[in-house]
Amino acid sequence: MTPDFRQDPRGFLRALYDAAVARALPGQVMAEVLPPPPRGRTLVIGAGKAGGAMAAAVDALWPQEAPLSGLVVTRYDHVPPAYRAAPGRIEVVEASHPVPDQAGRRAAARIFELVQGLTADDLVLCLISGGGSALLSLPAPGLTLEDKQAVNRALLKSGAAIGEMNCVRKHLSAIKGGRLGAACAPARVLTLTISDVPGDDPAVIASGPTVPDPTTCADALAILQRYAIDLPPAARAGLESGAFETPKPGDPRFAGHELRMIATPRDSLRAAAELAGACGLAAHVLGDDLEGESHVVGGIHAAIARSVKHHDTPFKRPCVILSGGETTVTVSGAATGRGGRATEFCLGTALALQGEPGVWALAADTDGIDGIESSAGAIVAPDTLARAAAQGLKPLQELLRHNSHAVFAATGDLVTPGPTYTNVNDFRALLVL
């Protein structure tokens, strides 16, 4: 039973988050999108935080008498326990996120080898979800993994939007930006995608390994210049010469390819809104593609909540305000704190609310991991700042240090579901009573 939103605001917000996550679980939606077995072989490949769960769902649904094999890479500790205990026909390996490692490089190289020599009678099922950019890391010719790691770390600290980061990543890759899809020719390719990016652009999700890429080397160079990110000489040479250009729309190697979006942030927000409605509470979705600096976006959400609280505009209370998307955290070289997008959003929200009575908030990443932390995010209550101060913390100073995780760890307000085995990006809910 869903907790009463008046009696248990924390429990109610957590129930909304759980409903959003449940809507994006691969096992709930995979049966509707799988095709019949082909005349030839079926090869399953893929990458992303949901990769293990997607592979398990395909394996369970695919006819036992039909040939099935393949390799999928997911984040460390993101293989569903049942599939880890009893592996199926699809091999699932683990690698590092958000900074790639040798395990991801080896997995990417093996996946690229698996798609060589396919025929028109074969089917490739490509399982793509958020996180695949780091997990599917095969450096472009002349680059090393260390080169990729350095650029990736700089991008993560820069405040660049996910579309900008992935434009650079795909142009420094030998497998992303459509290169994997092109290598599958002449086989039929069906890409099954769980979106974690604003706008659900398949060319951005996991840097679009199986779809043609509309961006260019010049675009990547402009982004790197915009954020003052240094490049290794080989990377700069490849981008400036155009040697690292990606396959483009209209390339005949993508003829007959198909993509199906099986879960999106909007789907999950709708599930949370439906649960709120079933509990007699009006739900308002601001959008599923909100971007910007995390603490700033938190302050904007708080301003809307305060307007609802005091003026019944733009919505009437009681209500819950929902949003999704991918915010950013721009980290200066001197910052030493811990925390991800979700907890930084929550700290920005708490500081803007200043203990506003009757307003509660939750922000959490739907993959269960906020950045590299063990939590998914946090809950903001009317007494959050007071309890933080009682622990000897100065929340504004901690925000400037990007140390939001420490604040909510001290107050006991972290949301810690563990890996959820899916990923439709940030989930945010503000309850105004």
C-alpha cells in the first residue's frame, strides 16, 4: 500500500520513485518488442547500466530451441543477482563507469569482433542504455585508453551537457557513433534502447553505437574549445584532419536497421503521476528533459514550490511536482567534496526553501547510483537545514565544495535503493501540502 502523503511524506515520495523505476525495468517491457527468430543466427550485443537486466529479459523470452548467443557489458555490480547466479546464453561482463577502464576496452573489442562476418540471414539485437559511452570504450586508432580517460574526466568536471560530452566521446571512439552498427552489415540490426538523455535522441544515448551520427569532428573540436579541454596530440590530429569522422545518415550500411525505444524518462514520470493520482493527489510534470547546473535547477524547483505554497500558482496545493532530465555539476580544480547531480540538486533545493513548512522533495538517479556514490540521491524535509546545522555543518559552504553527499549522510536523508538494473536518468518530486 502506498504511504499516505500527509502522514508519511517521505514514504510517499519514495513510493513515487519506486513506481518510476519499476516502469523502466526491462523485464516489464521486453516481451512487446522482441521479433521472431531469424533464419540465421541471433547475436545479442550491448552496453549500459541496464545491460545485465536487458540481457536477462531477452534470454528468458527467447525460444529455447532458437540459437542465441552474445556479449553485453554493464557497470560493476549491475548484473541482476539471479542472472549472476545462473548465467544464461548471453554473456554479461562488467566494467567501470563513468571513467572507462581496461575491462570496458576489452569488452568493446570483443563485441566488435563478434559482429564480423555476419550474413543477411542473421539478426543482431543491440541492447543500449545509459552509461554505455564509458562502458563501451574502444579508442580510435592512435589513441590510448589513458587518452580517453583523461578527456572523459575533463568532460565530467566541465559542466558540459550530455549531448556535448557524447559528441566528443563518439568521435574519439572506434566503436561508437554508428561504427558498431555499420560493422554489422549486412545483418538485420534491431536496437532496443532505454533512454537516459533529454530528448531521447538515440544518437546521444550511449553515444549511439548502432545509429548514424549527425555531428561532426568540427562539432567535437568546438565543444572541447568551449570548455577549454586539452587534447592529446593524436586526438587533435584525428579531429582536425577528419580522420575520426563518424558514419552519417544515409549511409547504406544502415539500410533496414530498426530502433525501438522501450523505456523513457517520460514513461517513468507518467507512472509516478498515475500513482499520485490514484492516491488523490494532483501531479504536474514540468518536463522530462530539464538540464542545467544541479543546484540552480534545485533553486528553480524550490521557487515554484514556494509559489504554489503561498499563492496557489502555477498549481493549487496539495500537489506533487515532477521532473526528469540530466543536470550537470561543474567542478573547479579546488573542489574536494563528494556528491552527484541528485544530492547537489537537493542541497540547492533545501537552501532555496529555507525550511519552508509543508514542502518536501526527493531527487534520485533511477539507476540507484548518484554519480559514483552508494546512494541514488536524497530527501529534503522542512527541517533538513536545521538538522544539518545541528551536526556542525554549514550547508552553503558544503554546496560550494560540492560536498552535498556529506550533508545528507549526516542528516540520514540519503535514498539508497542499490543498483536498480535500469536507467532513465534523474527523477525529481516536490510535495507541496
